[in-house]
Amino acid sequence: MTTKSDKSVIQDDQELRGAKNRWGSSIRTYDDGFGPLWIMRDSMGIVGIIRAQTWHDAYGIAEDELFPEAIETMEEIIAEYGPNWMEDACFQEGYGFRPNGPNHTDKIGHGIYSRDLNGESLDCLTREMLDQWGITLEIADSE
């Protein structure tokens, strides 16, 4: 990994091409072009690393690209949460809507993702976190 400053993990003239955990397995990444790196984690571990200008932008990307599609069909959701299922607090706690609709990985195609009921976190990725969790980034100078 090469960077021009010790303060930032990535510079604006570089691009995030990938990431691996300490065991060599790939971590999902998304590079929105500019800004710092953000790490999305849930109760099972690291979900992905996102490059975005703001926390809000990074969270929207996570909703679109990283959160898993809800496996329940619309019929199952309505049966569980009733005709006003979108307003149901339990539904809102466990699910969300992809801001840009279904993505290429969604098999059901309803654009609803599943949240981790034990919680998620989205934090600015620091060099200390990279060292602590054994994350290796693939960063290249933009062409």
C-alpha cells in the first residue's frame, strides 16, 4: 500500500482495488472515487470497505451494495407484518429499502435488504484498525 500522507489511508489520486483479511480472504469493497475509507461491520465481522466522501454517502452505498437481500417474499412480509408492513416498527428494525432499488445480486428483486438485529457499525477506517484486524488494502495510483 502506498500513500502520500501518514494521516490518510488513501489519497484522492488513488483508487481502492480490493482488500483482504488476515487469512487472505477477500473483503468486499466499493470505491466511489473520492474521500476516506469507511468500514462496515455487523455482528459477524467485516461486511465491506467503502470509499466515499461522507458517512452518509458510505451508508447509502452499504444499503445499495453490501447489505444482504431479504430472503422473505412480499407475500411472507405482508403475512408477518400486515397490510401496513412498511410502517411496522418491527419491520423497520429488521429491514430497509435499497436507495436505488434492487441490485444485480438480488434474486427476489423487491429491493428490500436485511439488517443485522445485533447491530451494524460504519466507521472511518484508520491505520490502527488496519493493523488491529490484519486488513491488507490494494490501492493503486489513478491512471
